[in-house]
Amino acid sequence: MSSGVPETRTGIRLRSQRSLASSAVGTTRRQGRDMDATELAWEHCRNGQVIYICTSRGIGLELVRQLVASPTNIVIATCRSPSKAGALQALRSSAKGELHVVELDTGSETSIRESVPVVAAILGDRGLDYLYNNAGIMEGNDSPFDFSYSGLLQTLQTNVAGPALLAQLYLPYIEKSKRKVIVNVTSGLASIGTDFGEKNATYSVSKTALNMLTYKQAKTRLDLISYVVDPGWVKTDMGGADAAMEVQDTVSRQLKIATSVTSKDSGKFFRHDGEEIPW
């Protein structure tokens, strides 16, 4: 199976990291020279970096784990039922950074809207540097002539409408930031050019729509950096034990991209290793 298998509907937000970026997709300049990714990420940290990430049990939990390992990070992790998120809550005891847990279901418009004032209170007067939409669901290996109508609608609501509404509602906080990045986690199955054939029709359609949403975001707001990333086929509950990649590897690679992209990368489709994927 190809890449980008998601988990469930949850989310994270975080603030600043110095050590997670070591290879750049792009560079910027300071004092007449190019800054590498590590310097670039640290520069953002000094400017009050806050990252919002929609996450999941597998990949999302590992995102939180890596981020709270740094004392410079403030992470706001969201999930559908905080009281039942034992593995997430357990990270509080080992976290070197600051961890908040907020209720959010990206398949529910009401839940998304209700999350805004809660997160706004945590952010205070700080801008939101990153909106990282990692949430998603999969109906299974259906086909364009054999699928569940209700399942298709639910998949589109969670995988496309949810990230779209999150970007709309959190845009005022992104606008206050000096970084202004939207990351939408997609799948290699969304690529028409790669040609994965007929499999996983509903999921593929939803992720291709997410790609177009991201492209439109990039073209509409040139002051933002909006891109999609394929996390790969990862060993999670949904990806299965036969998947090609360990969860910690895709997370570290995705964070390197997130902290090093520049405006020239807006509207692009990346693999977890930074390679571009055909639309």
C-alpha cells in the first residue's frame, strides 16, 4: 500500500523548536549569508513561534512526544476525548516542554468552532506560526463504483472540510505571526500523476481535494506558506505492522520540512523526505 495512511480526528499545537531542523528545503539570509535550517528554526523560536498541529493516535502522538522533549516547546495537543487519551496525558510527566490538551474533533463543525476560544486563551497575544492539519480517516479499500455514500461524505467532512474550516477560523491568529505556515498532511494516493490505480477511491478523492484546497490557500494568500506533505506508509494501528516506515522517522522528517520551508515552497506537494511529488 502507498503512503499517507491517517489515524483519527485529533490535533496539536506547539511552540518553537531549535534541534528538530537540520536539513533545509529552503534558506533565508542573515548578515549577507544563507542561514541553514537549524539557524532558521532557531530564528523563528526567538520570534515567539507557535505551531498548531491536527494529530492522531499514531503519528500525532509521536509528534507530541518529540516536541515536548524540548524545553523550548509549548504544545497544545487536541483530541476527541481528553479524559480517554491515556498515552497523550502520560506525556505530561516526562515533558520538558509545556503541554496542553484540548478537546477537538475535526469531523465536527461544532467541535472545531468551540476549540477556538480555548486555544485563543492559551495563545494570549501570540500569533499562530503553524497550522498543522494531520487528522484524517479512511473508509478502506473501496472503488469508485463500490463505496459507501455516507462514508464518502464523512471522509470529505473530516479530511477536507475540517482542515478548511480550521484554516478559516484560525487565520486571524496566523496573521499575527511572523511565520504563517499551513501544513496539510495528505497521501501519495492523492497524486494522479503517480497513478496508484483504482484502490482506496474515497480516501484518494478526499486527499486530492485537500491538495487543491492547499493550492488555493497558497495562491489566495501570498503572505502565507501553505503546502501538503505525504507522511509515507507508517507503522501505526491503521498503517499496520507491514508498513515501510517507523513513526519516529516520518515525524522527524516532517518537522525538518516544517521548520525550513520558505515562501517559494508554498503550494507544493512534498514527500516526508522533502522530495516533490507530482500532482
